[in-house]
Amino acid sequence: MRGPIRLLVLGTGHMGQGVMRLALERPGLDLAGVFARRPERRGRDAGAVLGLGRDLGVAVETSLKAAIDAARPDIAIQATCSTLADAWDELTVLMHNGVSVVSIAEEMAYPACVSPNLARELDTLAREHGVAVLGTGVNPGFVLDTLVIALTAVCKTVRSVTATRVNDLSPYGPTVLNSQGVGLTPEAFAAGVANGTVVGHVGFPQSCHLIAHALGWTLERIDETREPIVSSVHRETAHVTVKPGQVAGCRHTATAYATGRAVITLVHPQQVLPHLEGVETCDDIILDADPPVHLSGRPEIPGGEATVAIAVNSIPNILNARPGLYTMADLPLPAAWGGQP
Amino acid sequence: MRGPIRLLVLGTGHMGQGVMRLALERPGLDLAGVFARRPERRGRDAGAVLGLGRDLGVAVETSLKAAIDAARPDIAIQATCSTLADAWDELTVLMHNGVSVVSIAEEMAYPACVSPNLARELDTLAREHGVAVLGTGVNPGFVLDTLVIALTAVCKTVRSVTATRVNDLSPYGPTVLNSQGVGLTPEAFAAGVANGTVVGHVGFPQSCHLIAHALGWTLERIDETREPIVSSVHRETAHVTVKPGQVAGCRHTATAYATGRAVITLVHPQQVLPHLEGVETCDDIILDADPPVHLSGRPEIPGGEATVAIAVNSIPNILNARPGLYTMADLPLPAAWGGQP
């Protein structure tokens, strides 16, 4: 690679801004362009979007084709959406213009999970246009899948996997809090789960399939449950107040079955201020395996920062990969590249 | 890959036997041949070597060329030695005969560490003969390097790495115990370090360089210290007795410097029966990074089993790789492949 890598960032929300900031700090990486879906951002300087108090000479484009033409990027990071369907149009425009992509859309962590046909089409398009495409993130993309796979490297046999991620939603605003049912009564939470407004975590099927793909397991089904975490104490953040008896978050679990038994159990209780009831945040992976493996991290790897980092850290792998659609299990380990510590 | 992968195992010691056993259990893998350095093993059936009480129809060869001709292997696992110099002749015979290799020789985890010239020559030979070559193992090869690199994937910036592995040498026999100075007086331990008979851990420079390679760091120097772990209690295993005041093991550390400061600290105290003095075995990784990461496993990942597993689990990556010499940082994550759980 000659000269810095020219990066086009799609998305000017929390994640997109995080990627832009890291692109400014990381040696060897050049923030070449920014695309926003929100029309009102058109023409603003990226420095203003980031609140830097100085211009960066990079104007936000709201036409992706115009952004590509202006930026002439080596690679794009997509931070605009969560679903494959919503990611699709931007991905195809990028590919048709010869731009490789790292997407943090949750469903892109294992696109075949939502649609094997669309995943095949992504792979075909990527090969036709000579680009590589990857979905990643902290979860799905790392803690409950890639790290699990990494630990199986030292196992002769793996019988089952249990991975738990306990985090704190306090930093998050209304969109995330509503998707987890925070502040609802238990009855309203149940209704929200039923009508799809309480979503819980997006990415469990992707993580299960990523693990199964790496281990050569054929999954029979994946069951998911979403239960309210009912607070027994008063919890209050900048964005929400939870009274005793109200819902502080969503305990979302997924259980994947193979050979007639539960082989992958993923547990992800997301709530505001868990420590108020003595709950420590953590990442925890247990492999029922030969040899057995149990690894824990306390506190948990922080989601937002980690997603920004792993997207940027995946860039060299994607630029070095042969054309095609990749998962985290198919590429070398990303690392915090960029030169001296 | 059509049909099972034909594996040639080099080495009939503890590690070689472990690989042979796993080859018998793992679907899709066929124990096609066994090579031993010890002439007295020639012609013995692999089943007898493993004490299975039945023949496997695989006779141990003590000529590597004869073993290759008899086995027609897709891949070889080398479990005969620790150093690059000692591994060299077998590696070149394998490569000249078109056989890809996974080596658990510690110095093969990052061969350029001992000799950049020999590493280049390995890479050239591998390309000339269309084969791929990898060094791996639990340590070096995983806990104090690959797993560290994996965790940096979620970091925007890494300032320094500290990784500790506390293990128990109780299962090991005289060769390993002597190399760690177990049972010596502190004075004899110091003399052993000075004259090279007390070796400590083999692999610290390789782990440091593997991390630096992945992160793009240029190391200035690596300092190693070997200190006696003097027991205050009576410790006794099947192979050694340690009286109070004698040495129970070796606390070996390595510190790697870049930009004038310590950036990688690896700590590996190896001793018999650490729990007798309240010391828990563990693997522990701390990244001074944004975001910070701290992961621990208790007890430690057991060395022997894990090395056998990671060597076998690396086979598909090596068979799918383009010709050349690889490190663990250059290949996709190995996983416990082999079909249903």
C-alpha cells in the first residue's frame, strides 16, 4: 500500500463519527470522504459534524455516487444501518464503483443468516467488481462469536459454548433505550416484545451461525427469549428514569441446537445502571470442551468504541483479501495496526 | 477437500502421541504416517506406540523420505524439536517433497526472530515447492501472542501489553523440570541460568515479535529475566521433591521496548504445585489501550492438550493458504473444526 489508505465513511451518527475521529488519529489512514443519509447534513464540513471547531476540507455528501467520485476511496466503512435489507443499496453502489466495504450493520456479520440468496449475490457482485466485503462489530462480530471461535483453537473437541455479555445502557439515548423496553411496565414490555417494538439485541442468529460456520456445525434451530429486567431500585440516567417495578432493560438469550441438543447459548442482558443492584458488567465465555476453557473480562469491552476500532482494524485484511464476501471467521485476525505504540 | 486429510506426524513423544490420538478421533482426518527420530521405534505399529492394544496398520518410519513415500500425506505436523536449527532438515525434506507443515517447534512461531535469513529461505522454499508452513502451539503461538493480538482488534490505540501465564509443572517429567531448575538450590539455579542449563520458557522473543508484527511496532530490544521461585513449603510430585528453601520453578519474564519504553511485558512463572502456596494458575491479558481490555482465564489453558489441538486445528488454514511461510497473525483464526458437536 502506497500512501495513506483513503477511507469513505458512510454515516454521521454516533458510530460514523467515531470512525471519522479514529481515521483522523490513525497513521496511514486518510478521511477522504463522508456520506450521510440525512439530507440536512449535505455540504457541512466533517470537522463541523465532529464539533472540532476547525474545517477538515471534507464536505459531507448525501449522494453516495458523488461521495465516491469526490473521495476516490480505497475502502468504505458503512455505519448507517442494522439490517441487510437496509444496507443493500449502499453496498451495491459501493461494489459497482469498485470500493471494498467493512459494514457494521449487525446483519452483515453473517448475511446468509437472513438470506442465503442475498449473501450469494453479495459474494458474486464482490467478485465481479474485484472488491472484498466484510461485516463486523463488537457484537455481533467479536465478543460472542469471533472471540469464542478464537478460543476453540486450543480445543480438541467442543461440546457446547456458553457466552454472556452484561453491559450498561446508561450512555445510550432514546432509540436504543426504547428498543430494549427501558422504562416500561412489565406488561408494556411484554406487549412490545409481541408487537416487535421491544427488539432486544440484534445479532444473535448471526453470532450463532458464525460460530457454527467456523466449527463445521449444522444448526437445527435457534430459540430466542426476551425477558424484562425488572428493577427493584430507582435508576436514573440522562435519558430515562426507571422506578422500582419498571423495566431497566432486556435479558435477551439465544439457544442454538445441533444433534438434538443445545450447543450454543448466548446471554445478553442489557440494562441501565446494573451496578445499582450489584450486577457487574462483564464478558464471559465458557467452552464445554477438551480442554475446557473459561475466559472472563470485567468490565465488558465497551461496545461503541470497540465497534469503531474493529471496523477500522479490519481495513488491511479487506484490502489484502481476494474479491468476495467474508465473515470474521474467514480472514486473518484484525489487530490494532498503525505503527508505533 | 475430497476424502479425509492424510496426516503425517513427526515425533512419537508426548506431543506427537497427542496429535496421533486426536487424528484418530477427528472426523475428516486420517493418520496416514508416523515418523520418529528414535531408531528403536522403527517398524512399530502406531497403535503400539499409543498403547492402544490394537494395530492401526501404520508402521513408524525413521527415514522421513520413506515416511512421506509410504504416507502420501496432504500435511505434516512436526513435533520433534524446539529450535529452528533442529527443525530445519525435516522442514526442507517435507517441502522438497511437496508436503505442507504445521510445526510446534517453539522457534517456528516466528522464525525471523532467530534468523531473518532462514525465515526468508523457508518462505522461498515453500513458494518454490507450492506448500505452506506455519509454526504454532499454546505458547508461543496462542495465549501470550495470538490471543493478545485478537484482543487488540477492539482497540483504537494500544499503548502497552501485559500478559501473564501461571501454570503447574506437576505433570511433567525430568527433562522439563530440569530446564526450569526445579529441585535446585537457589545458588545452583543461578549457576544453571548462567551456564544455560536452566532455560526457563522457550518462546518469549517469538511472542513479542509476533505481537509487534501484527501491530506494526518496531521493537528496540527484548530483556529477559529468569528468577527462582523458592518454595517455603514441601512440594512433591511423581518426578521431584522440593524442600522448603529449594527452587519450585522459574519465574521467567520478557520485556520488549519500542519508542524507548516497555511496551510488551510477558510473565510466565512455571513451577510445581503452585496452589500449595496459594497461587492460582491462570492466563491473564491486560491491554493498556483505548478502550482498555482485561481478560482472564482460571485455571490456565492446559499446555499439552492445547498445543495438540491448535496444531490439528490449523490444518485447514494451511491447506487453504497460498504457498509460503506464515505466522499465526497472517492466517484466519483456527477453530475446532471437524463436524457436529
